[in-house]
Amino acid sequence: MRTTAAVVPAPGAPFEIRELEVDDLRDDEVLVRIVASGLCHTDLTIAASYPPEMLPAVLGHEGAGVVEAVGPAVEGITVGDHVVLSFRSCRSCAPCKAGDVGYCEQSVALNYMGMRLDGSVTYRDGDTPVIGSFFGQSSFAQHAIAYADNCVVVDKGVDLVHAAPFGCGYQTGAGTVINVFDAGPDDSLAVFGVGAVGLAALAAGAARGLATMVAVDLLPSRLEAAERYGAVGLNPADFGDEPGTTLLDRLKEVTGGGARYGIDTTAIPAVVSQAMAALRPQGKLAALGLTFEDYQISATDLLHGGKTLLSTIEGESDPQTMVPALLQMRAEGRFDVDPLVTTYPFSAINEAVADVSSGATVKAVLTW
């Protein structure tokens, strides 16, 4: 069958809307008609960094849609089901069996290589193979081939447009607060970079009744969004370099000496270092931003303060349980992330990329 997709033709090039041929469905695969797909920073990073030999490619890993066909080996999913798509995991290796599906031994091959394990692709443009199967979905297409392990069946009453980002960005931010930190009312949280992931963390913090939350960002509009979750917004541009006038001084004042937990989504080494300094003794910082640069951390601050710098994949979430849990919180009004979404038709994907990159849009969701 043929479908329409947003294709990355070359590293860093604008997306192109093309008609592609979808490969025949295998026994273990699920064909999903995509209704909406979130645009994530990871998509933009990969679009700029995939080597030429891995292009053209269809990306997208926050898809949501309706099941149109299932392979005979697929269990628990039927035609007509509404699904939110997330990352893949083999569900059979030691980490997967222990519940740590984000650390699946085949994670790189299943999510980042853009092809099936046998090396075949799910799309073609005439005689040209097109890399697909990104995160086991490549949901920047009107039809995507996915799998039982990364299809989360949801109630048909769920708004798929607003549910799409739950498959990655929202569960990463919220999962860090809920699963990694297990933060509660007596804790404080500082988030550096309040895009979709950072704001989802603050929304989860609000749901858990955190005593103090701080948001650090250069964009006033994002600080305003953070303040709606009860966070104190701090713009680094408003502070000086003299002792007593710095951002760090103000942050420690707000948090009573430093935050118990911190999150960095910027992946800027200098910001990560500042986020570490903003922690109280024995505080923990989760570095969530994707980067190819190294961090430089003060050994004195790290060792004398007993601090922890850690990372997490998808907020230690199993999508099969985390996505429904967050959607239930949304339905109950305890995880109000709908205002973060701006919708764009897929034909305007490059406009969405520009708006996300400039900060004009917090969470772009592309719709067919």
C-alpha cells in the first residue's frame, strides 16, 4: 500500500512530504493509521545527525492512531483499537524481565537504527529504500508499522491528538519525578529548561504536591507556563555576576539552601554544571537532554556535597503501565498538559520545527 510521509532527505535538510510504499506486514507487526504525532527534540537531533548512508528516513516516535491490521502472531491488539505508540523493547532479555524495559539489551537496534532486526526497511520511495521503524514506528507518516511491545491500547474516548506526546516526552519528564525521584510534598525541584519534558516534570511535581518548584529558562512564555504549575520562574537574563545577585543565589534562597532534586533538559554543559551547583547536599540531578558533548562537573561540589548526577531513559517508565497511568491523571485533572500543545497539519512540519526551535511553541503535535 502507499502512504504519505514527512521524509528527511539529507542531514539537517528540511522535511519533504512524499508518497511512499509501505512494506507488507510481518507476522509480529501492527499497521497503525496515524492520527497525530508529537514533534520531539530527539527527532530534530537525529534528523541533523544521521549519516547520509542512513537517509532518506522517516522519523517520529510519539505517534497515536488507529489499528488497521495486525499480524497473526500479535496478541492483545485488534483492528480498530486506538493506540499510543512508544519506544520498543524486546521484553525477553534480563533488563526487560526485571521491568527495566528502557534498558533493553537490544534497545539501540530496536529504536535508533531505523530498520527491522533483519536489516529490511518498512518504506520505499520507488526503488530507493527509506529508513523507517524509528523507535519501532516512524510515525511521521500517515501509516506506520509498529509492534505489540510499543503499542499501548487506550480507551477510544481518549483524544489522540493530546495523547500522542505521552509516548515519550511527557512520560520522560513525569517519570523522572514519579519513578526516579519518588518526590513528595516535603521535596523541592529545580528544572533547567522548561520545554515539554521540563513542564511535564513540573506538572507531575504539582500532582505530587511538591513544596517548592523552580523553573529556569530564558523564554518568558515558558516561565509563565511553569508558573501555572506552581513553580517560581527564574530567567538567567535577570541576574548578575556579583555575589548576592546571581541566579544561583536566588535559587538557593527560594529552595532554602538548594533543591533536593534537579532536572536538566538543555544538554548545555555549562547549564548542567549550574544545575549541579543548585542542589543541596545529597541532592540528585537527572540529565535528560540529548547531547554529543561532554559535561564538566566540579569534583569538589560533587564529592563534598555527596551529590548524584544521573541519567534516565524515558523516566524509568514501562509505557504499558506509565502511559495509561498518566492519561488517567490527565482525565482526573491532576496532569494538565493539554495547554502545552499546538497543532500543525503534517504539511506544515517545517513550520512546526521552526516554532519549536525558536521556543514559540512548547509542544508541536502534527496531525493528518
